[in-house]
Amino acid sequence: MDTMRAYRMIEWGRAPEFQEVPVPTPGPGQVVVKMAGAGLCGSDLHVMHAPPGFWPQDPPFTLGHENAGTVSAVGSGVLDLSEGDGVLVSGVGFCGSCDRCVAGLQNECRHLVMAGYGIGRDGGLAEYILVDAHHAVPIGDLDPRLAAPLADAGATSYHAVREQLPRLRPGSTAAVIGVGGLGAYAVQYLEKLTAARVVALDTVDHRLADARRLGAEETVLSGADAAEQVRDVMGGPVDVVFDFVGATPTLRTAIDIIGVGGRVVVAGIGGGEVPMGWEKLPMNGHFINSTGFTPAEYREIAAMAAAGDLELRSTEFAFDDVEKGFAALREGTVEGRALVVF
């Protein structure tokens, strides 16, 4: 039996480690993808340090939920993928057959509690990954190694921005809180797809400089007076705030800077909490938990990237150095997205 190296969670409370595991074989409706790139994400750190019972599926499983590569084997019944196709692997584990999926709302799948790749099901920090064919989205001529960050960071931020496009008309304003791996993509989408004036907030100076280069008109160094600074530089409240941190201080800032009819869109998983209810938000304010994305959105951002309309910036690590990648992620020294290349 052929084997491969995989970086795996063995049990909760124990550091992940490399193991030799069998190379997967596709069954009906499945494909095997030879990995080209796997993005490392704060969500991976949450998985690695989670207590027992926090996630619905227990180890052992291979980590890695931001995956791209080329199809290397095709199971029976798969008609729309062929060996050699470059693909993104969906980080949203949708069923494909419920009413929400059929309507194109795969991120709202009725069965979304199923295990995802890298979180319960074997993920992409391995030489090969076995996936259901409907989770593999073709990306044409786009290099799958470079495209890997689109599989989560690029897609999550795109979905959050795309849903708010009707609100971001000429004369509108938007704020992006946290302009690291996800927020930097959001700034690009806002610059390319909307007429909104954008302010970026972060605690790291070089990320704010990147945000300006990518299209933000204003930047604010996050701190206790961030809300006041934002209102000052933007000339009043902001129409839509995208929070890619999700900690209590950033949620409070987001609520403090919206006005009547304003929206707070939260895609960060920082575990923050703020009071909700009548008069806790401005009149007709909205607080939105934005989670996931759809295959259609994958195709849209892949087309943007292939046309050169997106900067796919990453700090690369060899597969053998995956632990160095996670260390850099913890230390905040990554420029762009942390990317394991195979």
C-alpha cells in the first residue's frame, strides 16, 4: 500500500505531528487531489488548541482547510472533473442536495454541521486529499499553488463584501477591521467592486500601509480611541463595517462607528461578545454573522485572480516547515497569507 506524509491532530490537547498514512483512493462521486498549496489560518490554531467537545468531530484527522491542487484520480460517476484539472477545495462542507444548496446557498446548507476538510475530515496538509467531487471547484489556468489562499481567506472575505454590494453605492463608506489574511482581500474587493470610501483598521503598521496600497483611502491604528478616529477621518458614521477579528474590542468599535441603518458584518472568529437588543444598535442597524461562501463565488474570485485583478500575496513555507508556518502565524510575522507549498 502506498503511503504519504500528513500533518495530523491525534487527540485534543496534544500537539499535531507528522504521520505516514495511506494514499487515498476515490470512491463513487469522489476525486483525489494532489496538493499544490495549503493556506494556514487562525482557524487552524483554534482547532489545534480546542478543548474536547468544542468541535463536533474528534481526532484523528489531517489538518488543513484552505486547499488547492490538481485532480490526480477520479472516482466513478464523476463527469465534470478530469485528471490534471486545477481545483480549489471547498472549506464549506455542503451536502449539495438540500433546498438551500439547490438554491445556490451552499454556505447555508441544512447539513453544514457535517465534518469539514481539516476539521473532522482529513484536510490538505498532506500530499493528497480525498474530497467529494462537488467540493472541488475548477479554476482553469490559475496556478493552484498561488490560488490556495482563495479557498478560505479570499472566499470568506468576498462573500462578506458581495452580500453588501447593494449598500455600497456612490457616496457610501465602509470600514475593514483587521487587514491581515482576510481583510486585505476585502479591501481589494471594496476597491474594485464598489464606489465606497474605505477606512482600514489594524494594530500593525505595515498592514495598514498594505491596505492603503490596495485601495483604502484612510487608515486608523486600532486602540481605545479608534471609533472616534474613524468618525473623524470619515466625517461621521460608517455605513458598513467588516470585522475580520471578531474580538470584543473590535465588535464594540464596529458598533460605535455605524450610524442609522448601518451594518456590522462579522467574519472574524475572535470569540468576542457584545450586548444585543433594542437600542443596543443605532436605529435600523444590522448585526450579521457572515460565514462561508459558495462554489459560484469561488469561480468569480478565481476569474478575478486569473485576470490579474487580485494580489495573491503570501509567505511561503515548505511542507516540512509547516510548524514554522504556524509559529509565524502566531507571532504575526506573516506578510499576506501563510502558505504551505508542496
